[in-house]
Amino acid sequence: KMWDASGGGDAPALAGPNGSFHSKALWARSWVVVAGPLANFIFAVFAFGVVAGIDRHEPQAILGQPAEGSIAARAGLLGGESVQAVNGVAVETFSDVRWQIFRVAISGADAITLSVAAPGGSARSLTLPIDPRMAPDVTVTSIGLQPVSVGVRITGTVPEGAGARAGLSAGMVVLSVDGAAVRSPSELVDRVQASRGESLSLGVVETMARAPGEEVPGSGRLLTVTPTVTADGVYRLGVGIGAQSPTVLVDRSALAALDRGFWRTAEVSQLSLQALWRMLSGDLSWRQL
């Protein structure tokens, strides 16, 4: 039957006794309403599962020496300790440590508990105070936690800069300056500034792209580089640098990755609700939306 837009006749969707949404049973209407959001959750589980199933190297959950005066230093954390759990949740990598601390920060807690083990094997638990009003994404930095660094990775070079002219390139790792070991970017920066423009001998190695923690056999060598000085009196090598942390290969089976995807979806859903509630109550800035 044709539907007359001017009012004559009935729309097909409303005419038949079993053709309209409102004529369906309650369970059928409920399923139609739930199907869309449910599909989003199912997709999220598979999406997180695919990401979790990709083999990759991640920084080990081994802590570097915390900055003097930081929350971590005042709590008694020492460089070289490995994090076993955050608030009772086991962790494998430093990325896991960040995620669990982020979860605690979102919940509005004022402290976290770290279970750590010293290189010798002795374990202990420490409670670190945190500011529940602080933006959750900067909590790890504010505490003073960072993965241990065993060298300084070159992340890039400035064309025609001092480093590029000396042979430095992205992917190299600086292990020493004038024969003295350097293990963190700040140490390398200090040595460059102390040089006052004098040439430095850098001990470098190349690492495998597929495994950032592994050195290319026989790639170690010494490079001589002369820092340049800027107009404001700062000495530079003309390179980007970052920490070189020991890594662990994260390799999950398909079933383990899917399980990880399910629980990560549940965690993100919980965090979203917690964050929205804290925003509505004025306990968390809307800038965190």
C-alpha cells in the first residue's frame, strides 16, 4: 500500500501488527537497544587484544635512581630495584607500572603501594603519597619514577651539526665520554657543558632495530666530537637524546592477548566512569576530559 505524505494511508513501518518496533516483545526491543553499545565493547576487546598480541620490546620494570628530593627518593626507593606489583597488581614492564599508577591516580587515592625487589632478591613494600588533585597523566613523573638507563640513545641528529659531522646517527647508544661511563641523558648533558667546547671522545655502539636493547656485534667504536656553543653560551652536540633502558620481549599467545583485551576494556570503562564522576563532583579538572 502506498503511503501518502499528505496524510492519506499509513507508513509501512507503522501499518503491520508485527512490523513496528513498539509491537515487539520487551526482550526484542531491549536487544535492539543494547546491540549497538554491545558491538562497541566487543570491538574494543578485539582492538585491545590485537594491540596486546603484537610482539614488541618494552622497558623492563627496573627503576633508575630517583631524583634527589623526589617522592620516590624520600620513600627510600633505590636505583636498580625491580617493581613486582602496584597496589597488589602484578606488573611485567615499566609500561605496566605507568598504567597501574594512572589507574590509582584516576580513582582519587592519596597513596600507592609498590612491591619492589632488590637485585639480590630481597623484597619489600613501600607506600608513596600522591596528590589526588594532580593530573593523573603526570603522576608518574611527579613521583620521580623512571626506568633504569644503561646508556644514552641518539634519537636524531641536526643536519651539519657537530654530532652528525662526527658520525653520530639515530639508533646509536653512547656508553662513555672520555673513558668515563654515562648512563643517563642528564649525565651526557653535564659532560658536554663541562667540556667548554673542547673535543670529547664518545664510546658508542649500534643497536638492532628489532631489539633496542641488543648491541650489534663489533659495532663499538670511539667518535671524536667537538661541541658547538650557542649565542646564550650553551654547548650542544646537535643531537636528540633519550634514555637507553634494558628491554623485555612481550610475546603473548592469541588467547592471552584476547584475555588482556577483555580486561583492558573493562579497566578503561571503569576509569572513564570514575573520571566523569570526579569531574561532576569538582574533584578533578574538566581539562582531563
